[in-house]
Amino acid sequence: NAVAMELALETKLSKKPVLEANDPIALTSEQQDKLDEHKIKTRIENEQYLRKHPEVSAMLSSFISEVLRRRPDDIREFAASYFCDPTLPEGITKQLEERFSNRT
């Protein structure tokens, strides 16, 4: 799988050196390898989920656009209002339909 290979390479290249052996919080090489494998597996699973659910990306993109456009003082209140808006599902559906119709 190309995504898995890319993530594995990225993880290996960005791998931080294991702390000194006498450091009680340092990971062993085996622990670090297991952690790296878990990170790769999690990222692949997340990518697969997001590909199956394009509405997540559409919702977040729309939210960020609105935040930048409106620049609310109380971002928490704005987010609560935005995501509780009963018209949100309809708006996201329209956005996805437009996105997919532009691809064909």
C-alpha cells in the first residue's frame, strides 16, 4: 500500500533519537518501534475513514472559512452555534454535490 509505505518512510526519517539508557522515561528501541507502528496504523485508519466520509472534510473546511470570514470574538460560542445549526447537514450535502459535479 503506497500510503503505508509513505507513512513508514516519513516516520523513519523523522524519528527522534531514543533518550539515554539511564533515563527512566526513555523508550526502548522495541517500544519506539511499536509506537511507530501504532502511529502508522492509526494514520492509515484515519485516512481510510476520511476518504469514506468526505462530509468531514467539507464540514471542517466550511467551518474554517466561516471563522476566517467572520472572525468571531468568542470562537467556542461560534463553533457551538455553527455545528448545532439545523441547516448544516443540508449545506454540507449541497457543498459535496457541487464538489462531485465539478469533477465530472
